[in-house]
Amino acid sequence: MKCIIIAIGTEVVSGDIVNTNAAYISDYLKQFGIKTIQHLAILDDERHILKAIKRSLKRAELIITTGGLGPTYDDITKIAIAKALKQSLKKDEKSLETIRGFFRRLGREMTPNNERQAYFPENSIIVENNNGTAPACIAKCPKKGAVIMLPGPPSEMIPLMEHEKIVEYLNRGKTDEIQEIRLKFFGIGESSLEERLKEHMTCTKDLILAPYAKVGEVELKITAKAKTIEEAKEKADNLKEKIYSIAGEFIYTEGKKSLEEVLIDKLKEKNLKLVTAESCTGGLIAEKITNIPGSSEVFTGGLVTYSNEMKMSLLDVKKETLDEFGAVSRGVAIEMADGARLKYNADIAISVTGIAGPDGGSEEKPVGLVYVGISTAEKTEAMRFNFTGNRNKIREVTAKNAIHMALSEIK
Amino acid sequence: MKCIIIAIGTEVVSGDIVNTNAAYISDYLKQFGIKTIQHLAILDDERHILKAIKRSLKRAELIITTGGLGPTYDDITKIAIAKALKQSLKKDEKSLETIRGFFRRLGREMTPNNERQAYFPENSIIVENNNGTAPACIAKCPKKGAVIMLPGPPSEMIPLMEHEKIVEYLNRGKTDEIQEIRLKFFGIGESSLEERLKEHMTCTKDLILAPYAKVGEVELKITAKAKTIEEAKEKADNLKEKIYSIAGEFIYTEGKKSLEEVLIDKLKEKNLKLVTAESCTGGLIAEKITNIPGSSEVFTGGLVTYSNEMKMSLLDVKKETLDEFGAVSRGVAIEMADGARLKYNADIAISVTGIAGPDGGSEEKPVGLVYVGISTAEKTEAMRFNFTGNRNKIREVTAKNAIHMALSEIK
């Protein structure tokens, strides 16, 4: 089954709010074997809505609309959709009672606009909304397919998508079982990875291998479809094994976990304590790590040593090293990592010193030059990087590389 | 001028990433008097792209596409768009050289796919991309209008939108002069602010006052339109003065600067040095501050003291205070701030201790309980907060309140 998702609302089209609903719904529909083929965001205008619905019904059997059901609109969404389905609107007494109850509980007066929220295209399954006044509905098309109308706020839309009436409807069209596998890569660019895997890059009805590049990393997603879940799994696993055999050394995890989550898991597993000593990343590594619940078990603390004085007093970096090589140098990265690990009783320390720009670069030490140090009881090493991009990007890529280096060290 | 924004990419349509680009672009275009009338997200498919572009060109003079320019696709976006514009693709030597340079600096091999990124519809203005390999371009339509093609990652797309070649093009269609004023508020909720200003909330053709709520803050944007810039300015200034007289005490800046940028400006102006001591925010405050270029002038450094041991050794927090009141307490926040300021020779110190959750809360000290301390030579104070939301939200709101407290202290 194919689906088109339509956000109705000037606030979306004008950029006042980001449409997170469409991504949520597309992802949610996958479990039912429903493929989203388009997202649309249109203005609150009856003519626009009517046109968009009519056109979409030619291309997809399922249309899901979000928004345009609030009491502030003159109900144009439902009027337009009813027109598109060649139906009239009918009052639903049960919904009206629920809306009345909602206002009673809030101690607020109900407006005539709210009453209009109880009208639906005649051939509809009405889905009660426990988190707002606008009920959702599944308006069935005269021949086949349906338009599911949902309210816009995610706090109302998400519970409604999971409502049993909607789940039941979505399950009806399910014919295939789906197996999805995500592989996350670090240290290889999107194009090199695809070049290596080019024989296996596939996009058929039953098997899709799709790459997604993020700052510093690449994700490959395998989607396999079959009549039974066992068959789908087998197909996905076969492709996965091939990918491992070709580029397995760059895979840091399977699934949705981030680099820092994988690092924290590993630290927990090996019962190791981590400390960070950051200069140009300014706390970004500590921030990423502490953003993960439970990180306090393995993260002792972090130091953001911007000044040379702090590098010396807090990390025992030697004055001679700073004088001879400068703050952005391999020697300082190594002393920062060792100092952090030894002074703060950690098993592993990450250090970063570099030039994030836009100022502070020189011919010899340009913006983007970064040293990342890793210290453990066994050894200390530092790597030199030359990153490009703006301050933000350099800091982000540095933090990811530093976390990846720590992960590689303890793996 | 009307605009349609098209995101090209299976990763968007399938819900793997949220399309934040469309909202950014719509909002950005307003300053040029360009109205967005639709957002679209379509699959990486030549036929789909061709159809969407053709259809959109009938309804809008400006089409902006994001995505589909990466080296992994067979360049179908540019092929399809060139077809829609009835043009052929032409190699741009300068772009090719830039892409080659990008790979040289990275020390990576350039693939044939990357070479294709240097081809553009013949009648194009090419816009160099300093943050990635895919250049952007403004492909002019045979008659009127244009398709602006941008890469998908926001870190590349946003700087390109602000590129002078694109700004110049967007300015061309401008007929009215527009004056925009942004007022940024802290310490007041969106609905309270709107309630206070309800008489002045306006949305006419010539004068718009629109609120945007972000985590912990609210922004009001005044947009005034007139034939001359003087008239537009006068209209906007009149409304601004009214807002100042009603809710001026909550305004922390005019313009686009963030809380941390305003804080850094103030610190520079007063020649003060800042140090941070964080527990539950885990480096987020330091990260926000060091994300601003030039922050090293006023930011000495930061400490992320997760463990009690680090609080004692690095910040001179007393064991008795920790034992008697616990790590999350007013006393510890005050000792952290004082310790940080005195030990690291700063003029002002920010400290944070709290429970970000999801675990670690108790009846007495629930998740969301946070103390923020500020220490200066004159005085030390700590404020208690009870925030709600998930870990991310609690950390973010804490960091913003802490930065705002420091700002209020030195203002």
C-alpha cells in the first residue's frame, strides 16, 4: 500500500513550525508494509486542500492529513475532504458529547467552532482523541482507500496513530513482512563506501540498501520484504553478511545507537571510567556523553581547559611543551590525556586541542588542525586531523572522531 | 514572488530524517517578500522529480530544492531539473577544481561520482559550497523564474542560502521594502506574553507581529512592509516601542544573537573572565559558550564535575556540605561557584547541580530539581528550579537559565 502525507496549515508552510509529523508517520507506517511516496505541506485553503487530496488519491490508496482540524479554522479541511470524497458532513453525537465533556472538565465555555469538530464525512470511522478536542477519523473513499485525518500537535497525533481503530485499519492492507537492519559506519565517506559496495547497492521491491550520510558518519539501511518474517530476515541477513565482509572494519554498531551510546555501553561492559580534557571542542564531548542517561556510571568528569594556565594547573601539561610546540600540538594532546587520566583516576582519557576558527589559524597551524589524544594504562597516542568547514562543523567532527578513537581503543 | 520548496530524498519521505530545511527556508525567504505556498518531499526518482518541478513551475516563480545532490545518486536531480527547464548539463571547471581540492585536503580519493557534482544546467549561476562537495546552483528558467538547487545537510544548506549570490538573486524580485525586528524574551512564557500584548498582536499585509517559542525563550518578530525603508522602519519602531513599554523587562536582546552571544559581548565589554562548573548539564554550558567565535577572550575554562570527588578536589566543595545536604543542594551550588571563581581566577562563575533524569530522582529531590549558582566578587547566590520534561529538555532549559542568570548579574 502507498501513502501520501499532507500537512495542512499555514504555520507549517510559512516555516513557523517544523513538520516533524510527516517523518514520524512515514517511519511508523513501515511496520504495516505501507510505503510513503510523498510529503506535502499546504496552506489552510479549501481549494488547495481539495486539489491536493484529489491528486493524491490518484497516486496512493492512503492519504494521511495532519492539522487543519483545530477550532480556529472554519472546518475547511473536513469540508474539502468530504468534497473530494463526494460525501457530505454528518454530525456525530458521541463526539459532540466527548467535546462537551472536555470543556466541562476544563471549566471553559464551548464555542460554536468546537461544535463543528463533531462533524465528519458520512462514511467515516471516528477515532476519539484523549489529548485534545478534535477527534480523528478514517474517511473511506467510495471505491477503495481512505483519508485518515489527524490533528496537528504531535502530542495528539502520535497517540491517535497508535489508537487500535487506526492500527486495525492499517493492518488490513498488510501483505508482506518487513525486516530492517541499520549499520552505522565511521571513518569512511559515503561515496567511498558506496564505491566499495556498488555491486550490492540495490533498490528492488523486496530488498533495499540505502545510505544516509550524517556529519562524519554514514548509515546503511537494509530493508527486506517477504511473505514471512523468517524469509525477510534471511534476505536482510544475507546482505548484511556481504557488507560485513567488504567494509566490516568501519561498522561501529548495528541499530540506532549513537557513537557515544556505544562507547558508554562498552565502558560499562568493561567497567572502565572515562575522563575528558577538551580545548577547542569546549565541552562538546562531555556534553554528548552526559546526554546519555546512565553515563554517570562511567564518566568521572570533564575539563574544558581553554587557557594554558588551566592546561598546566588542571592537567599537568608542562610549560616547556607549551612553549616549544604550542598549545595545538601532539605533545600537548598527549600530556593533556595522560594528565586527565592520572589526576582524575580514570581508566581512559580523551583529550582534544585544536583550532576551530574562524580566527586563530596560521599558515603553519591552519583552522581545522586538531590533535586528539587517548590515554590508557597501556599506551597513549595522539592523532592529527585537518578538518574543513565552519567552527560548528569542525567541533562536531572532532568530537565524533575523538569518541570513535576512544571506542576503537577499548573495543 | 511565490515559492515552492521541494526536498528530494528517500530518507526524508521514508521518515529517516526530519525535514527541517523547509521551515528554515520558508522563514528565511520572508525578508525578501517571498511567500512559500507549498512544501513537498519526494523520492529520489527522475520521473517524480521531473513531474514535481514542472508542476511547481506552473504555480510559483521560485522553486528551491534541497537534497539529491550527494555523490551517491546518479545525479538524477540535476538531470531531471535540466529536462524540466529544457536545458542540457554542462561541466563547470571551477567547481571541479574546488571538489578536487576538497579531496586533496581530506587526503581522500575522489570518485567518478564526485566529478558529476560539477555538472549543472547550462543557464546556471553556480554557488560554491564551503562546507561540502556539492556546489549549489541557481538554474534560470527559459522565460522567468528559477530553480535553486541546494544540498540536503543543513550545515551546508544554511550557509549557502546566505551566500551573496543567492541573496542577490532573491533580492531581485523584491518590490516592497521590509523592516524586520526581532525581540528576544527570557523568563516569560509564550501565552503570558501574548496575553499581555494581545491588543498589539497583528497580522495585516503591512504589519505582522508573530511569536516563536523555543525551549525556555520566546522571540517576537515584527515585520513591517512599505514602499520606502523609512516608512517600514517607522511602522516597526512604533510597534517595538509599545512592546518595550509593556514587556520590556523580559527582553534580553534585539536581533538574532543568542543568550550566550549576548553574555559574551557583555563580558568583553566589561572585561570580565568567566568560568563554569557543571554537574547535570555535563558541559552543555561550556559547549554553548565556546561555540561562539572569540569566546576564548572571556572564557577561562570549565569543569564538568560529575563525581563528588571531583567537586571536592577541583572546586573545594566541602565534604560536610555534600554529606549534610547532598550533591544537589543550594549549598553545593554556592560552593561550586565560589570554588570555580576563586581557584581559576575568574570574575564570574556559573555552577549547576541537579537531577536531569530519567533516573536518580527521589520524592524529596525529584527529576528536574536544579540549583544554579552565580559567584562574583560582590556576592554569591543560587536559585532553585523545578523543571519538567525529558533529560534533554531539562539540560537545555537549565543551561539557558544559568546563562541568563549570569547575564542579569553583570548587566
